Amino acid sequence: MASHGIRDRVAIVGMGCTPFREHWDKSLDDLLIDAAGLAFDSAGVTKDDLDAYWFGTSQSAASGISLATPLRLSGKPVTRVENYCATGSEALRQACYAVASGAYDSAMAIGAEKVKDGGYQGLNAFPIPTDGTNRTLTAAAMYSLILPAYAERYGVDEDELRRVVARIAEKNHYNGARNPLAQFRRETSAEAICEMPAVAGRLSVFDCAGVADGAAAAIVVRAEEAHRYTDRPLYVKALSLVAGDSSGLIDPDYDFTTLPECAAAATDAYAQAGITDPRAELALAEVHDCFTPTELVLMEDLGFSEPGTAWRDVLDGTFDLDGDLPVNTDGGLKSFGHPVGASGLRMHYEAWIQLRDRAPEERRVDLRGRTKALIHNLGGYPGEMLSFVGIVGSELD
Amino acid sequence: MTETMGILAYGAHVPYRRLDRAAISDVMGSGGGQGWRSVASFDQDTTTMGVEAARQALATTDLDPEALWFSTVAPAYLDKTNATTVHAALRLDAAASALDLGGAVRSSVGALRSALTGPGRTLVVSSDLRVGLPTSADESLGGDAAAAVLTGSAADGPLLAEYLGGASATAEFLDRWRTPGDVTSRTWEERFGEEAYGPLVEQAWAAALADIGLAADDIDTAIVTGLHGRAVKRLGGRLGVAVADDLMDTVGNSGAAHPALLLADALDTADAGRVVALVVLADGVEVLVFRSTDALAAGRPSRSVAAQVEDRADVAYPTYLAWRGLLEVQPPNRPAPNRISASASLRRSDWKHGFVGSKDATTGTTHLPPSRVGMGGGAVDDMEPAPMADTEGTIVTFTVDRLAYSPSPPIVFAVVDFDGGGRMPIELTDVDPAEVAVGGRVAMTFRRLHSADGIHNYFWKARPVRG
């Protein structure tokens, strides 16, 4: 299978991200207008300057009209995309390919989700008529299957592993406390999280991403045009997407200790970007910490830790803000909540400010000469998953 | 001469849950009593219990029913036939008709009599879910159960019990009634019913003995049952025959299901050559007389009534009330499930009702649900049906979901590897979360997942195999 990538052919020249909140006073249209406006300003362009738009939303709206109407885009190609929780990254991926192909000179990828108008806690899937035999488990319960499987496979005490994933939540909340865009800005200790009642398997509410409304947007142009818009563009090094065939759910060989779609997307992305030692080459990584066990196994699937060792690296602080490879420096889904269509672009926004030295002092990553960041954004469940892995960098190779 | 008719197979279902009658008075200050009643789980109804009883019966024989008669007074649907759901779960041939015989408790024994006198192989399934208002006698003395009897002639195969004959007596009087739409029954003064049943029992009993040419002394056991407990006890005692245990201390009276349930219980232990009379008091009296055969010992179902009575766990009284809709509790703050699609359900009826997956003819890999394209590079439509309902499995991993919508949270979900191949994540039922362990054994059971817009969503769950 060929996957050539578009390394250094497209650049991000502007981004915007709204605060992620329970925005009772803002509609989807408001969030779109706010995020798009921030991105336009960031790149110094107007809506009419851009040639095409990709709008990612999972369940808040349908069709490109839902973006064209609030922004009053006239005569533009506007496409709505959806790919589960990786919807935001998918919008960016499509916009980048459109520009790389030469079809357009510039494009916007924008993602948004208005979750809090539903009246229920949590994310709730749009009901598709079925025969009623489909699984009804929550995502939290599906991801809770990782912990006992990992403990069994690698001989880690289950209580110890419980503390390890609580440590991941502690780290992400530490980072989120230093991010004014984050929904939850209070630090929480691993000890306190371990004391909380279980809601799914051994996971407590604080092992789960929150729920928020939000929007984020990126403007992409051909790389050679980037300096017309900004002195410090981000170059797209890799865009990979792998959709699994759900066989993990019915394949007796699958053991719930790894997310193979994520590993495959990472391998592809590293090849596209020419990365051979991600832990040494990446300045930071934004990963899809929808549940704390997810981030644990991602450290292995993304090649940051050897299989069976991520739990030690977590305890050693490897992925802390001042660690060897800082992960989720903005606070992650844990601190932001998860407006599905927006999250992937929110992750890119963190790379946008960190690699360009725009992050607030109190959570600024020491880049140590490293110029690349990884963005990982998944959708689905263990065994039934799709995964995006992207890499951006502040320098042309 | 016509062939001797009788019982070719039988099976019963007693649900796993019990209500300790003392728990009723503990909560309410009155009602209850001693012993236990059986309780259908929140995910069971008369249809699903009927499926379980019928599976027990059909597992003992290779004979296919030519007709399925389903009798209950607590139907899951009206207008729509419930027997068709049972028919689909049993994967019977489309040429086998499926009929509901309901409305009155008497219908179930009437179905059995009609099947035993008519031609052909008929699977008679009776099922009942008895509900009474809190503290009522019906609440504590009722029980939930189902039983199935495959009738046919000696030409079909070895009869486990021959039908010798019987008699009927009918009268119009008000003893117990329920108007459509009501959940619970009403009764006239107890003494009146006892008086009304007296001469009917005498008449039917004498006529039955005359019909079969036997004397009361020739009857080894009488099974006497009916929802008028006092009449059953008094009048049964006057037959001059040993009366079988009525399971009132352990199951309660399962109404329309009780005659066949007690018959199954008697056949579970009867030696060959025993004469058993079934006497049912229901708006008259029905008497059916059987004689067990040498084939009985080898034809019994795998789970006897007594074994199912033993395999049990108590349900808390308030939980029982919530399951029956008599106590409304706060549901989880999640959207309730939407109604299922009729067309999608028909397209996948083999899977939904029959639990039939597919097996890749080239790789041998089992797919649950069935798939047109095999995982691992299989060709399109290179599949064979893989019926899995009777296959047991082992728990690979599991979780307890306290967030998901359920009529009775929490949901216990397990990834199950089936014996001989095939994996599926599936909900467990009849289970205490604390007893679930990796490596535990499970068997499949037909359940009602939820209902929406008056449509019941039937599918399979896994239950622990204990003991």
C-alpha cells in the first residue's frame, strides 16, 4: 500500500481555538464564528480570501451549509466531514490534501461541537435505526477493559496500574490548570482520583474526558506561500488515518492491551515525516486521552515506550511538562472535555503555539532544539477504532 | 386404529430470581408469608421464558414441531403473535405454524389437550408472569415460569409418556377475572369458588376415569392445580390419590404455565409405567391422564425443574417492584434506547432471534454477528451459517458499566470466547457483578433488552453456568 504523504507541501498559517466550556450562552453558530474569526485574524485574512472550507462536526449539524450560513460564505466549496472523534483532524486532513493537490491555494479546516444542548451528561450517539442487537456499552466501559488486560499481560499489579492511570489524569490536570482555554483548571491528585467511586470497571469519573462545547480552526496554504501570511508557519509533515475493520471485537487473538489502528497510523506518519526515533525527535505530543488507560497504551502504540513499559515511564515523569517527551501539555481531553468535531483541531492548536513559542510561560515546553510535534486523535473503541496521527514542524526539512 | 398420542419431549424454565415472601412484610408491614416465589428478571417476559422452556424440550430430540402453540395470559404483544418470536428463536421451519392461545388461564391446558388429541407434532409452550398488587395474595403466591411439551404420536418417535385420555367439565361462574388493560386480577369471595368447583371436579374426574377405563386406585399420582388455592387443596384431597407437590413453597403458582410445569416436574422423577393425572381447575376442570414409558429416563431435559428451583438468587423486594413497574425509579440520566427497526430486524432475524453467526468457509473463522466478508482477507459471501445459541463460552475479560442505560443498572458486559471458535462482547444477565471472573463459563439465553414505542427488542445475553 502506498502512502506517500505531503511532507512540507502545506503549511498552517493561522489558527483559532475558543475556550472549551459548557457554553450555555453560545450556539454552534456562535462557536463557529468565534473560532473562524480567531483563525482569520491569526493569518491576517478574511473569509473571502480563502478558497475552500472543510467543516468537521460529529452530531451538531449536517452539510457544508451549516458552516456557510453562519459565516455567510458566498459561492465557496464547503464540505462537512465526520469521522467519529477524529472528525476535527479529518477536516484538517481533507483541507491539506485539497491544497497540496493544487486544486485550491488556501483552505480552512474548522471543527465544532455543541454538546451541551442535549440535556444529558456524556456524549450520546446519534440513533441510527438498527435491528437492536448492537452493543450498548458506554465508551468508558469499553476502555476500562484495557486495565485488567494490561495488568495480566505485563504482570503489573492491578492496584499499581490503577495508580499509574490516575497519575496520567493528575499530569493532564496539572497542565490544564495552566491553560485558560481549558474547561477544568483545577489540579487533582492521583491519590484523590483513586479514592473516587468506580463508574465503569475501575475507572472513576476523573479517568474520563469531560464534556464541553467548543470550536477550533486552522488555515492552510501551499508551503511556499506560507511566509506571505506569517513569519512562523507550521509545516505539515505527516497526515495518517487508519480505520480498523472492527475485528478486534470478534477476534480471539485481540487482547485489549494495544490499539493496533493507532500503532499502524503512527508507523505510517513516521514514514511520511522521516522520523525514526519519535521519543528523541518530537518536542511534544498531543494524544487522545479520552480515558486514562487510552493514554497509557498510546505511549507504547505511538512508539514512545517499549511494550509493557509505559506504566514505568508514566511514574518516572517521562511525559510530564518538564519530562523527556511532554504529552498533552495543554491538559488534553481530560482538561478540555471533548467537543467531538473540535478536539482534533484543538490538539493542533497546542502544537501551533508551543512550536512557535507562544505558549504561556507556566506551561511552555522546553523545545531543546526539537521542532516537531505529534497529534494523535482517535475515534471508536478498543477493537473497533479509527486513528489519526499527524506530525507538524516549525522548520522545513 | 389411530396411533397412541403422547409426549415426545418436554422442558421447563424457572427464572433464576426468587422473592423471599418474608421480604414483603419486612418492607410493607403486611402481606408475604413463608417460602419463595420465582421472579422473571427485568429482561424476561412470557415470550422469552417460553423460548427457554422450549429450548430445553427441543434439545432432547431431533424431531421438529409441525406447529407451535404459545399460551399465556401475560402476552408481550396483542394483535401481533408472540408465538412467532418463539418460533424465530427456536429457528423452526417457516412451514410450522405458530399460534397464540391466550386470554384465559384455561387456554394453556386446553392447548395441551387439543395437541394431544389432534394429529401432528405440536410444541405446546405455556408461560406466565404473575403480578399482584403489593401485599396481595397474588403477589406472594404467584410465580413466573414456563413449560414446553412436544406432543405427537408413537409413530413420530418414542413417547416419554402416553396420553391415556381425560375429560372436561365446564361452567360459567365468576371466581377470578381481569379486564383488558389491568395488570392484576380480582377474585370473588373464596368460599364461593370452592363450592362452584366441587361438583365440576367430581364430574370431570369420574368422566376421565371412565374414559381411560381405570379406577382411582390405578392412578399413581394426581397433579392438582389452579389459581383457586383453597379449592385445589380441598378438592384435590378428595380424589383418593396421592397428590404431587405443587411447588408453592419454592416457585409459587405460575398460572397458565403451572399445569405443564408440574407435569414436567413429575416426569423428571417418575419411573416407567407410572400413571399420572393432571387435574386443572380453571373455569371448570380439565383432567388429562398420562402413563410414563421406558423411554422417559433417556428423554429428560438437561435441567430438571428441581435443578432450576435450586439454581437461584434472591431479589430484593423493592427491586422486584421496580422490575414489574410497580415502583418507578429514577433511570440513569442517559437517553433511553430508540425503537428498533422492523425491516432491519427481519433482515437479520436469524442473528437477532436465532443467534446464528457466520463461519468463513475458507478460513473457518466464526463471525458474530454474521458478516458477508470475512476478516483476514476472506472472499465475499464465502460463509456458512454458524448457529451459536446452544454453544457455551468462557469469559475472557469483563467490565461493570454503571453509566450505560439499563432497565436495571449496572450492566455487566463480558468478552466471551465460544467453544469451538467465535468471540463476542455481550451483556451478562442473572448475574451478581461480584461473582464474575475471567475464565467463568456462560451459556446463551434469550432476553428482552428494552422496549420503546411499544416495540420489544429481543436478543440474546449470556448467563453464568453455575455448579
